[in-house]
Amino acid sequence: MTVIASPAPVRTTCPYCGVGCGVIATPQPDGTVAVAGDPDHPANFGRLCSKGSALGETLSLDGRLLYPEIRGERASWDEALALVASVFKNTIAEHGPESVAIYGSGQLLTEDYYVANKLMKGFIGSANIDTNSRLCMASSVAGHKRAFGSDTVPGNYEDLEDADLVVLVGSNLSWCHPVIYQRIAAAKAERPNMRVVLIDPRRTMTADIADLHLGVRADGDAALFVGLLNSLVELGLTNPDYVAGHTTGFEAARLVAADWDISRVAEATGVAPGDIEAFYQLFAATPKVVTVFSQGVNQSASGTDKVNAIINCHLATGRIGRPGMGPFSITGQPNAMGGREVGGLANMLAAHMDFDDTTIDRVSRFWGSKAVATKPGLKAVDMFRAIADGRIKAVWIMATNPVDSLPEADAAREALRNCPFVVVSDMAAKTDTMAHAHVKLPAAGWGEKDGTVTNSERRISRQRPFLPLPGEVRPDWWIISQVAKRMGYSHGFAYFSPGQIFAEHVALSAFENEGSRDFDLSGLASADYATMAPVQWPVRPAGTKRMFADARYFTPDGKARFVTVQPPPPIVPAPGQFILNTGRVRDHWHTMTRTGKAARLSAHIAEPFVEINPADAEALSIRRTSLVRLESRHGSTLLRALVTDRQQRGNVFVPMHWTDQFASNARIDALVAGKVDPVSGQPALKMARVTLSPAHVRIYGFFASRYRPALTADYWAVAEAPGGFRGELAWFEEPQDWEQSVRASFGLTDDAALNTVFDRTSGRRAYVAVDNGRLAFALFLAPDPVLVSRQWVASQLAGDNTDGATLLAGRPGADVPDQGAIVCSCMGVGINTIVEAVTKSGCSTVEAVGTLTKAGTNCGSCRAEIRGLIDAHRLAAAE
């Protein structure tokens, strides 16, 4: 008997958010991959969120781009690379280097990013390379540079656990950075005196661990923190020695803040004066404070000022550079930090160097090129405007989907549609951006790529391959280098491995540095790339995990800068308007090219939605779970109504994940204006003005199908399900012949058996087809949102011996448990199972529910929802 040994486990890093969790991937003999958290990685110590836990379920080749294509036809690599090189070279020759651009992504590895930046800024001679990190982190970068003289995140994750007060600003950690959320929650459980304050217009699931929630108005953060600075001054709780010895500009910042007393802050933020005072007193009385901020701060037309208003409060009290203290920017993407390190933003050169005569000369000598760009290039929003008006005639997009993620997304789509030459490097064969590519280049994905990423605490970790490159897929660094060689730059791009590129990146960081720049990897010059352990920069012979402990900053005089911040006026929507906030859901990532392949990640939330306050919904005659049309002057969407008091009146929230691949009309950034922060160039994706109206639907539908049907309804949203697909449908007018329409949509021939039922009184219909004892599809229709057990129906796709007549009811019989909608994606536990644990088994804590059902025992992202169910059903449990 032959025993097939499993390949050895591979230590790598998660490809999702900026937490940078260590992952152990173990390929199995059957071709699957077992995924577990790395207990030795200092970012997560073995924890993984629902998305990370499901990584092994996203590795199939379904939907992959496996071969180069030119204008929709398969081509050889030589043909594709030669065409890209010749068009870029000819365009530059005719129109100059500013006529071409590269748009990258925080999902590129550092080595890929380095080579792309070197090609564009170092040899083409233009800085027209920007990244989707502009959409999430640019205001933090700008705020850091204004205050510290460098893009430096001062602290680390340990500070979040050591702090006595954690202030979360515009950061839904529970859903967006679950492992960090769990680290804070665990620290709070161990030290009950630890306090958490949540500052967010929405009462998100992160409020579960918050002692105080301040529901600020949109863009009210700056006023709140300017008022905090004033309060600290009035209370005499600034640190005069630190301010005098290590900072400049305090007096100007103080004078502006002096006008912001609590009553004015309350007017600007919409927060009750008592709650503001409670926050100010808590901050003042707690020396060990960490302020965590994310997209709710950055994605604003005043984002940079918000960042500096936060930093000002830490500088004024000297609460920076010490354990459990400091401002902490947490990144949204796996390698947003790595992209910043290599100069992936249009206004940075490389290795955290700016555009000035000294650095341009330094980088020119290091790269051996006399063509280095001498000024910043176009930032993301302006770049696509330049594509639209013809200034940029050739663009190369890498590992991102700007047709969905940019503001005024319809205009971005139109710009690419009319651009003379569009190249897209990506894993996915079909994205809304890929549809406009003249040349499609198949890039390696997670599990195939080899390189490094840097997380939010400046920790560099290796992404290691454990799968072979499928088809003709190639790494991004190789693709870029090959184009560079064909453009005539062979001497600068003779790379044979990512390790060689990383070594050059290390050398550039140390070149003529000697401690003058924050980013320094000189201590890795002799490191073994293959076995390199996670490490925080700077990596010098005497490195540090916490920056500014010596109160030395990277400004000319070594002192931090206070920045005078004048808060913007309160945002008050016009009559009939709502303020739109966009963001993420718990189990999906960006535009779902990866998470959309995992059925269990769609089980929690399977379609796009809009959160509406109950009073607003009632005023507009919007019923729960009905469809709603959102409109702005830039576009419109059609979404499911989620009526909830988590949402403030006059505000709505919509997730940004759904694209034309997954829904009929849910590209929410099409509604957002291209208004940007004047300092950082980051768009205000968290604030758009929209109108709402109920959609007049004639028939609603729900389906589960072994194959994806032809979706011709006026509204549709489709998601993976175990054994097939599930989806929601709606029609504004009824088809004349329902059965014929159903057969055509689901590919059923006229003579194939179809189980049907029609209730004339209610108008409800159901259609079920069974093929060889297996469910082929089930479709349920009704004049109102369909009331069926969706999770149970979808689960039947993976079963055998299906009874079509039983399925027509849309729910299991009394003798079959129905767990209901999924709450815990990791363990596949539904709402009914949890409620039964509370009402029938007497579980009164999240821990008790977890012991009985396993819900909430893995990543913990669902613990807040479980606690809400316990609270809602506590009375029933006591009866």
C-alpha cells in the first residue's frame, strides 16, 4: 500500500486587511488546502477572521484568467508583452511620458510594487503611478508627514492591549479588522477597568465592547478633537515640557481650538454635551490612550485635518512613543503600507522619499537612470479624469477594480471605455474593469505569489507560495520586468527572483540614510529571504518596535509639528436628501473577486442593502426588506432595505462590495462625487448626498440553482451557495408566461418535468426541478418579499434524493431543524439555532451559546450579534 505524504505546511500571510495575520497553509493529497492561523505570528497569535478561515475555499481556478489575451483573443506572452511595451513606448515618444500611467493596488506585494514604481518614476520618467491606497490611506500619510515629517505609524498592536483607554474613530474593527478587535476585547476582559470609546455615525457591531458611543455627524470628527485639545488646555492637562522641547506650532493650534467649547462642539457633531464632556474627561484622566482611526477619518474631504486634530491631542499631552499610547492609523489593505514604502503613491518617490533635488539625485544614482521623475504625478481621481479627457492615452491597471471602487464610478468606466489602450493585470477573468481591457495579463494570486507585505504596525511578513502557477499565470514583478526590458530598460530590470528585488529595496532604504529617514531596512541586508521571520521596521542594528520613544521626529529640526485645524461646518443635507456612508460587511472583501467564491462567506449577507433608520423608512413608505432606489446626480442603485436603529436619521449606509458581476445595479461608488481632500487627494467616499424612494416592485423572487441562471429580472443579486448559486430577484412588471420564462431562465427544456404550485389568493408561486434525485433549481415568487427558509433551500443543492413536492413549501417539515439565516459563518450556525439555545437551553451568555452551538468560538466577529440575540430573547428564556 502506497501512502501519499502531504506537502509540508507553509507559513505565509493573509491577503485581506491590514492586520497582516500569519497563516499556515497545508496542501492536502486531494488538492484542497487546509488553512489555520499561525500561532507564532505576532500579529494574530493563531487567530483568523471568517475571511481568513475560508481562504482555502477561494483557491479554485473557477473564473481565473489563465492566459494572456489581446482584444478578447488568446495570445502568447511574447505577443502580449511586446504589444504593451510598443504601445507605451510609442505613446511616450509621440505625447511624452505624462501620457501614460499605472494604477496599482494595496494587494500587490512589495516586490511587485517596487518594480512598477521603478519603471514608471525611474525610467519612463513620469510619476503617474498611483494606487487604490489613495482611496483608503492617503489622508493618514499626509497627516503623518505634516506632523512627524515622515509617514510613520508610531505604535504597534501591543499598545492597543496595554492602553487603559482605546478610542476608535471611524473604525468598525469588529467587522473590518476582526483579529485586532478580538485582541482588544480579550484585553478588556482581562482588565475590566480598560475603557473603549467608539466615535462613528453608525452604531456598528464594534459598539459591543464600547463603554461610550459618540454618534457624530458626518465629518464631525475634526470638531470633536479640536474641542478635545481645547478641553485639555483648559483642564491644565497638556505636557508643557514635551510641547516646548519636542514640538512647534502649539500656540497657533491652541488659539484656534480655544473657540471650540463643548456647546459649539455639540452643535457641530450632533452629540449630546454630556457625552462629549464624558469623553473629554475620560481622555484627560487616562494617561495611557491609543486613538485608532481608519476609513471613517481618511475617506473625507477634510481627512488630513482630522488626522492632525487627533495627533495634536497626543502631542499636546506627550502621549506618543510610549507603551499604550499614541495615534494609530490602521490600514485597510494587506500591503497598503508596503506600497507606501516603495513610493506607490503619485506624490512619493521611493523609500519614503519626497520629490526634491537631493532625493531625486540620490534615487537617480542608485537606480542608474537619468530619467527619474522630478515632480509628483496625478493622484487617482485626477488620473482617471486625465484618462477621460485624453491627456493619458495608455493605462496599466494592476490587481484592482477602479470601475467599481472610484468615486463617480460610471465616469471612470466611461473613461476606460474611451481610452485608446488599457492593460489589466489580474487573477479574475471577469471584473467590471477587465471588461474594458485591450490586453489582459494573467497574474499570480495568493498561494502562488512569493514576496513580502507590511501590515499596519510596520511589520514586514512573507507571503510564500504553496501552489504551482496555473496555466500561463505569472507574478506581477515578472510581467512588469519583461515589459521594461522590451521598452529598452534591461539594465534596470534584470531580476530573476523576488528575493533579489527585496534586497534592492532594502539597499535603497539604507542608501545615504544614516538615520535621517524613518524607513530603514539596513538590518536586513544579510537576511535569509526564504526563512525571514516577521519583523517591524525600522530594522537597524539598534532597531525599535515603537517610534518616537526618543521624541526625535523626521523634520528638519527634529521636532513634531502641531497643525492648525479649523473644523468644517456641519454637513446638513438639503430637504429630501440623505447622507450616504459607504463601507464593508463582515465576511466580504473589496469587490468580491476572492470572497465571492466562498459560499459560506455569502451565507451571512448574500445581497447588497441599504441601512435606513426606522423613522426615515416610515416617512418614505419604505417597508422592511423591500427594494429602495438611491440616486445622486452621478448615478443610481437599487438595493434591499435594511431598516435598523443602528443608523441615524438622515443617514444611510451601503456596503461597497457588490459589482455588476454579483448584482444588477449596486455599484454604490457610482453615486459618490469625486470630491477630494485638498492635501491628500483622497476622495470623500464616506459622504455623498443621495435621495431615496421605494421601488415599485410587482413580483419578488428567491432562487437556488445548481447552475447560474440567465438573470433577466429588473433586479437580481446572486451569490455562491454549497453546490450552486442562490439569488434574489424582482420584476416591475410580470412576465406574460411565467412557466416559459422560468424554463428559459434556468435552461429547462419544454419536456422536462417541473413541479409547480400557484396560490391565486396570495399570488405566490413556486417552481422546482429535480434531476436524477438532485435539486436542479427552486424558484419562489410573491407580491411581497419572499418568505422562505433561504438557508435550508440553498442547502438542498448539495443533497441527494430530493423530493420536489416537499421543496415547493420553501421550508423543512416540522421534524427537520431549520437553523435560519447564518450568523456565525466560521461554524455555519444560524439564527434559529442560537435563539433556541437561549430560549430552550437557557444560555444567557455568548460563552454559553458557544459551548452549546460552537457559534462565536473561532474568529469572534459574530459575538456582538449573538449578544444582541441573547438580549432580544432573554424574556422568552425566563418564562
